[in-house]
Amino acid sequence: MADAFDPGCRRCLRLSAYLDEVKADYPGYHAAPVPPFGDPQARLLILGLAPGLHGANASGRPFTGDFAGIILYQTLFQYGFASAPESLSTNDGLQLLDCRISNAVKCLPPQNKPLTLEVVTCNRFLRSELAQLPPSALVISLGRIAHDAVLRALGCKLADYRFGHNQLHRPNPQLRLLDSYHCSRYNTQTGRLTPAMFGAVFQRARKLLAEE
């Protein structure tokens, strides 16, 4: 699945320069494009926005080391998509079960805000990743930017599929798209996304996969 990820990618000059700065400040950090985690043939793909400074950018695994990963991995374990409720490091033995986690942008952006051009540039990797999913796969998009990235990768019009929490879309016959608010610290601490709301998305995902 090499065409779905390039560990040496430096296509986005702003992001590459920023990663160089971060690596200088934190020599022990991964500080490079973060690869997807999980089985390439999994039926469930979870798509986040981008690595966090002290999370995936540090650990080298999506949603590992930051607040957002706490609720995500707990929920994955609760609904049978992970072998343990915590993701601690790339060598902790954690396995995803019929599940894969990726990001719309593979590199850490300043202030956690990628530019639209950077999302579009990284979309080539997502396009390849989606193309290799099995038939009737399900993608959970964490946030609107991830939602839009999936639609771009599939060549769909964004206006035809509006983002909405726990909203299900069928952008093509081979793939289903299920939206969720991002499990960020801001969303969870303000109550925009509660553990029950997040769990309902994965409960629905489990049901959808069981129907195929």
C-alpha cells in the first residue's frame, strides 16, 4: 500500500518547514508524515484531520499521546475494534480489529489548522487508500474537513453530501460515509461531543458492518 503513504513526503513546503522546526525543538519526536495504523483491508476506516503536536506527531501513530486518542481508543475497544482501550506507543502491542485509522493530512500543521491546499495535496494518498478498501467498506469521518476530504478523493460534489453528526451517506455503491464530530479536547470539554454521542456512532458502525 505504498502509494497510500509516503514517509519522505515534502510536497507541502509550509508543513515540511514546520516539521523541521518541531524536530529541532523536540529531537525525540517522530516529526514526519504519520502513517495510517491498522489493516489495509479492514472494513472500517476512521479518518481524522491531522497529527497533533504532542500526539501522533510525537508518537508516530494516529491519535496516540494526546487527549483525542483517549476517547477514541476507549470507544474502539468498547465496540470490538481494538484489542486494548489505550494506545500508548507504536510498540505497545495494540491491534486494531477490522479497523484502520488515518488522517486527511499526514503531517502536523501549525495551530492544528491545515490549509485547503495542503488538504488537497495530501488527498492523493487518501484516494489510493479508499480505492483499496474492500467492497461495502465504511468510513467514519471525524469532523467536516475529513468528511470533505473523503468526498474530494471520490470525486463527489461537496454540496451533495452535507456533514452532520451521525449522518450516513452513500457517495458511491462501494463505500459508506458516516460522520462524527471530532473527538478533540475542545469538542468533548464543551459538550458538543459527549461519550454517549461518540459511542452511538460506533454502535451504528458495528450494526452497519454486521448487515453486510
